[in-house]
Amino acid sequence: MGSTGKGFRYPQYTDTPDIPRDLGYLAADVDAYLDAHPGPQGEQGIQGEQGIQGEPGPANTLLVGTVTTGNAGSSASVTITGTSPTQTINFTIPRGDKGDTGATGAAGPQGDQGPQGETGPQGATGPQGTGVNILGSYSSLSALQSAHPTGSAGDAYLVSGDLYVWSINTSAWLNVGTIQGPQGEQGIQGIQGEKGDKGDTGETGATGATGATGPTGANGQDLTAVFTISQKSTNYTLVSSDVGKLIEMSGGGTVTIPTDSEIFANGSTVEIIQTGSSQVTIAGDTGVTVNGTPGLKLRAQWSSATLIKRGNNLWVVTGDLSS
């Protein structure tokens, strides 16, 4: 491979022909020569036309970040953080010198009452006071003053229910109020006591003289006209309107005699009949005593019984009964 005086390589006859290789050598040698020997700078070209104006950018938003109080005597500083269009400005402002005391302001409104504080320690025992000695009573203050123009510490008198005490400070009788407390509320009713035993029967008194014949009474009611049959299917509690009625129980169950809150006069009677095959039982409500023998059940279908009131919450049953 040969070379020119400027360093350009070229093939010789003895070299193996290779056109791509030789062209590559030539291109590389030309680039190297031009880099080493640049030409003179040319004249400045003419100025190009001004380009079109770009669109306005977004408005910048400046937010206030922190405001810090610096030490007294330090310099104020401002820093901006972030990038447009959103940035934050932070201030550091040095503390100023302490100013003069201002004038006293007007009194503010009274605040709410605070919570009650804890109980303080018990104080020392005070000196023993003067006792009161009630010496008597008078109908009026003037009567007391007339009888006792002066008194001693602790002297006291009742005047129409008020207590007057001799005051050693004012040298006069001082009304300290009534000594009777206000009437208390009525207490709750006590529990009713148990019924006492029946007392012994007293001796029969002498027969009194026969009194005058009284006027003839009004005609009595016809019992056949007021006798009513009331049919019930099962459990039933008597009411005062059942007096004089016949209660037919078709489905068995219990006939209950209520307490005296349901008014039955002593001597009232109610008839009961079992019309069905299911047995009927007679029972008293709480506090009601029912007596019968040999028991308080109707014996069979078509058995009947009479309920008779003997006294307060006290009944007897007679009839076709079983235990």
C-alpha cells in the first residue's frame, strides 16, 4: 500500500485488489487531513427571520408556607421552595426587643365558674362556744323584757314558739327563730297485721222487752223472676253480678272466687253446676279461704254446689262434692 505526500493511501500493483477497502482508506485519510488543515472562517451569514411568539406559560402560584420567629438580633430571611407554577414562600422574622408595658386594659367579662376544688385540710378546733339554757317561756317579748331586762350569756326563753337568747354583744334579747322543725312528710303505710284469733263468745244477755211492731215492709222480689243461668265453657272468675245466678260449666276447669276487691255482701250465694264430663274445681284467689267437704271438686257430670260468703274473704261450699 502506497501513500502520497499528504498521507493519502493508495493500492499498488502488488496489493490484492479490494475496492471497498481502498475507498474506506481514502475516506478516512481525507477526514484526517481536513481536521488537521481547516479552511479559513467564512463570512457571517444573513440573520434569519424572527420565529413566531410562543403561548403564555401558566401563572405562578405563590403560597405562604411557614412563618418562623428567629432569635433576637438575627437577620430576616425569605426562602422560596418548589418549582413554577406552584411555589411556597417561607419567612423567618427575628424576635424584636421587648416593648414597654402597655396600659391596663378594661376588665373582661367574668368567666364561667370553675370546678369545685378538693376539700382542704380540717382546721384547728375553735374555742368552746357558750351553751344555751332555756329558763322558761313568756307570751310576748315585752313580757320577757319586763321580767328580765338583762340576762347572762346562754340565757334563753321561749316566746310564742320562738327562742330568744341574751346577746352579750348587743345587750338585748335576740330572736334566733323557732326551735320546732318543720313537719315531716307522711310516712308510708305500714304492713297490715295478721288477723287476730276470734274472741270467746260472751254470755247471753237477758231478753229485752218486745218492741213495737214495725211498719209492713215492701213486697220482696220474686226470686223466680231474677234467677239467671250463665253458661261458661271453661275457667271462670266470679264477679259481683253473679250473685243469685246459676253458673253452668260445660268444659270443666276452675271457678275462682276473687278477693273482697270484687264486692260481695256477706250471705251472697252463687250456684255452680257441671254440665259436661270434665271435672270442675272451686278455688279461692290469693288471700281467700274456701271451705268444703270432702273437697272442692264437683263429683261428676250434673253435680252442683252452692257458694256462700260467710265473711271477709271467707266462703263455704256445699253440694255434691269430691276430694
